[in-house]
Amino acid sequence: MTRFVLGTRGSALALAQVELTRKALLAVFPGLEVEQKIFVTRGDQKLDLSLIRTNEAGGKGLFTKELEDALLSGTIDVAVHSLKDLPGHNPAGLAVTAVLERAATADVLIAKDARTFEALPQGAVIGTSSVRRARQLRWLRPDLVIEEWRGNVQTRLRKLGESGRVAGIILAQAGLERLGYDLAAGVLDFAPWSFRVASLGAHLLPAIGQGAIALQSRADRAEVAAILQRIDHAETHVAIRAERELQRLLAGDCGLPVGVRTTIRGDRLEMRAILFGAESKPPKQAEAEGAADTPEQVAAELFARLV
């Protein structure tokens, strides 16, 4: 192949992920012609849908179906996804063929004043569109008021600056850094505002696939798979196999209230998860460990302990 067509959503973050993919491809195949096609997904169109009240979210594939349809029709060669957007099951004929090296998996608090999660005042209003984040926040701090906020990163930052009552919002560290924001000093400058930044890595377990970029292709396109496998990050892929197997066993999508942290230490794989059910009940928590070359087996053990 001399020409590769990448499919993507049109947000600034999605385009940044496509650029990372393009650079990875060209580093291995300097003569490859790489193009991109932008798609608007149902999740992009329906900004009135609640992602926290999952029964309103419209089912699986909210941010992925249009790209997957384009793959199946042959309009594109590869769909570039934030892996945490992917349902646990690939549509028939598609596969996650490769993943790029995983970025930081932590969530971060972007706040007007508070320097830490603990410093948020009693009854503070926090914005998020993630049911996973909302459930963990309410469990850790029942006093917090969780308000649903949707939109791209820049929209949310602007809304935070303009709001007179919202104390902070929760975003993914990986997405912010891929957009070029330097968080090292604990400050995020978004003119004309300057926000405090605090890592929530010690408080919230991340989403399945958080921080990873998935490269999805047709299972019958061996020539595409051969190219993608040259840029596949092996350790990230092992962790992702474990997390997506857990997601499959839970029959979940990106709206599932589950958090997972996966760590690989040498030839061992460790997983820790938190799963929320009814609002009135405490979450279930479990850990599992096993050989890194059998990630699905570790995920199955974790699933058995969770449910």
C-alpha cells in the first residue's frame, strides 16, 4: 500500500490523535501517503443526550459507529479512536489491530481555586460528562454536587471560566497534554483565565482504555494489519487486551460505571477495579494478578471477583 486513509472525529483532540498516528506511520514508512477523513458521530450531534444517565445515551457506539461503518464500506482504511470510547465488542469484521503507546491515565481536577481534591469546599459544584467519574466523586465526597457538562475541552474550559458557581471540572490528563497544555506546574492557562490543576490519580480509577489511542481496521485487510502492527505498542496492547476483556465480560460500553487501573511489572500484570451498581449501594472493588502473557485470564479472574 502507498496510500492510507485515516478516519476520525473532528474535535481538536481527535485531530491531535490522528496527527500522532500519522507521525508514527511516517516514522516507519516514510513514503506512505496518509490522508484523513472527518466524520460527525451521533455523540457529536446529540449534545442534549445525557452521558451520566446512561439510559438516555442511546446505547453503544455513540462516538464510534459512523467511523466503523466507513471501515466496513471501505471508505477509510483505519479508524482512529480514543480507546475509552469503544464498546467491548467490535462489530463483526472489525478489530483493534494496534494501539499507540499509552499516555498518562489519570483524571485531573481543573479548578478555579482549589489546589487539591480535598480542598474543594463543602457542596462544591463539579462538572463532568462521565458516569464513571460522577459515581466515584459522589462516593468519595457525597457533599459534592455533580453537574453534567458536555462539549470539547476548550468549550468546557471556557464554560468553567464564565460560570459563577461551578468550582471545577474533571478531564483526562492525556487529552489535555495531547492538546499542548503543560500541567507540570499545577496551573492551566486558558486566556483570560488561569486554573488550578490537581491530579486525581490517587482518588479515581481511570476508564477502560483511558490514555490509549486505538487503531481499528477490517479483519480481512491483511495489508492494513501488516502496516499497523509495525506501530503497535506491545505493552500497551497487553494492558488493553485485559481491560477490554473485562469490558466484554461486563457487557459494557463507554457509559459503564467502572474504573480500572492496569499495571505491568516485568512478566506480571496487575488489575484493580471499582464497579458501581444501584445508587444506594456501595461499589464493588477487586484486584487480580497473573501472567502478562495471559491478560484475558487475569481479566476473567477480576470479573469473577467483582460480580
